[in-house]
Amino acid sequence: MAKTNGLCLGISEQEARLKDYIEKTGRDPSLLLSYLQEAQEIFGYLPEEVQVIISKETGIPLADIYGVVTFYSQFSLVPKGRNSISVCLGTACYVKGAGDILARIKELLNIEVGGVTEDGLFSLDATRCVGACGLAPVVLINKDVYPKMTVDAVEEVLKKYRNKEEPGE
């Protein structure tokens, strides 16, 4: 789909899905996290236009929604690639070479942290501790965990995702 102002055309279908979900759950403001998770699943990220929909449908002030979106790292204000890469930079991972792994990924994909490749295939984030210190350094790609990652293994791992049609295949 073509994009306009960051949102895919066909917004009415996506908007309808989100509104339907909010309606089915009773427009309950205490379910904000659930609404945001569903919206991100539908739209791929949470731009202001999507936050406005949630605000109008639930009565939750837009500022409160924005505060939650920017507080939790699971939410994104910018589009993500089809394959989302997260490099843990927690202490254990960093000490075991995560900084070098991150640098190699940036070099191979020609993007910075927070960026998306031109083809939309990859996005890159640095994260703090993922709770797998015994497996350090850890790289996450979508829901796949790559423990004890090495700089030398990065290129081979990325090739797996370049050759897939859809994430998770």
C-alpha cells in the first residue's frame, strides 16, 4: 500500500478494525494498554492519528495516551521494518561485545538505531537488559532469540531474513 504522512492508504479499514476492537471491549479506559497493543498490531506503529482515534473512542486524553506510548519501549511512533532487530545493550551483553555486534548490523544494513532500511525489510533498535544475561550477547529478530551472538555470525543471520517472504516463516 502507498503511504501518506506515514499511514498506509486504506486507513478506513484499519481504523474500522481498531474501533470495532475498542467497542467490543466496552470502551474501557483501563484497557488502554490493550488498545495500544491492538492498534500497533493493526497499523504497525502508533502515529498521532492513531492515538487520536483511541482518544476519541475511549475519552482518554490524548496527552495521557502519548505519555503511555512514549513510556513503554514496546510501542513505536515510527514505522518498523518487516523484521525488527533489537540488540541488547545491557551490562552483560555490552561487556561481551554487543556494541561491536550493533556496529556490524548498522554497517551491513546501512541504518542507524531507530532506523528502517530503504526496502522496509529491517528496523534496528538498541534495548536495555532483556533478562537473558547468561546468554549474552543477545540479539532479537522479531520473536527469534539469538544467544551468544558474535560479530562473525551477524551477516549469516541477516541472510536468513533477507530470503524470507514474510517475518516468522
